[in-house]
Amino acid sequence: MSGTILVDHPLIKHKLSIMRKKETPPPLFRALLQEISMLLGYEVSRNLPLVDWDIETPVSKTSGYKLAGRKMCIFSILRAGEGLAQGLLDLIPTAKMGHVGLYRDPNDLHAVEYYFKAPDHLDERFNLVVDPMLATGNSAIAALDRIKRAGAKNITFLCLLAAPEGIKAMNEAHPDVQIYTAAIDEKLNEKSYIVPGLGDAGDRIFGTL
Ligand code: URA
């Protein structure tokens, strides 16, 4: 898949397999998602720019580093994005958060915005947009359209599972956006669920099955 980075790690594979199991209850599902999001966040943040920083240890002066520029922004696509955002915020507590809420109009199926809140100066930030499931790509594409309209330029998309159909749609709509995922599954079924997938991520995070 062009432009897609598969974060391939034994710990992620092990934890993700437990998440996929249908009997895994919401508290364990949430905890594993949080752990995986920190492992994914480690990879996603690998190329963040640094500046030199003169510091003093208890022993001597030395030069260290700090993250350059404005704080990054983590955008959660509601509601399942919340499950992925929490671990990232634990990893990078100084990050700002944005939220995008969209629902699908039952008549013409286009994405309707019901909530949008973002920090200022998006054009100067590294913006990480998160949603656990990249299925058809429709909501991710609509969210990215909205986030770009708000000014964001440097954008990466992070998910837990991606379907080939969603990756293709994203690459076509937003070729400038790098996708990171923990797994690329086989396909979508007739209800647009990822196969084998893990079911409805929002329901499994929040116990609304
Ligand atoms: N959203 C989900 O939560 N699960 C899927 O399989 C597809 C979209």
C-alpha cells in the first residue's frame, strides 16, 4: 500500500489479537488500545524535529534537546478516536487536542459535521488525526477535509486497523497524508465492517454493544 506505514511489532500483534477476540470485555479492550496507541505513537513521533537546549545537570552544563516549534495537535474523530487519543496524550502530555464529530446523512449518505473544535495555528503544527478503524475511509476523508479547511497542512493519519479499500480511498483523496496502522486486514464486508477486524470499535471501547 503506497504511503502506508505498517507498524509491525510483536507486542502490538499480541495485544491486537486479544482485542480482536469477541469475548474481550471493554475494560481490557480499552487498556490494550491505550497500550498499543503508545507503541504506535512512539513510531509516529520518530521524525519530530528537535532543537538544541542548553541545560544543567547536578554535575555539569550540557546540551540537550527539546521538541521544536508549536505543540503538536492530536485530532480525535469522535467517538472511537477517543480510545486511541488517550494513550497518545499520555505519551505526549503537552499535545493539544482537536475533536471532529461527523454523522452520515441517512438520505444521501454525505458526512454532516455536528462538532468541531481545534487549537489555533494549525498550519504551524504537526497534526495527528486518529481513528481506530479505517474502513471505507469516508469519515476519515471528511474529517481531513474539515481539518485542512481549518488550516492544517502537516497531517498524519493513525489507525489501528485498515482495510485496503480505505487506504485506497484515502490515498486518492489525501495523497499528502501519511497513514500509520498496526494492521492491514483483508477486506470490507457488505456492511462495511473490516474483515476479520474487531467489530464496532466504538461499541467495544464504550460497552454499547
Ligand atoms: N468501524 C468500526 O468500528 N468497525 C469496522 O469494522 C468498520 C468501521
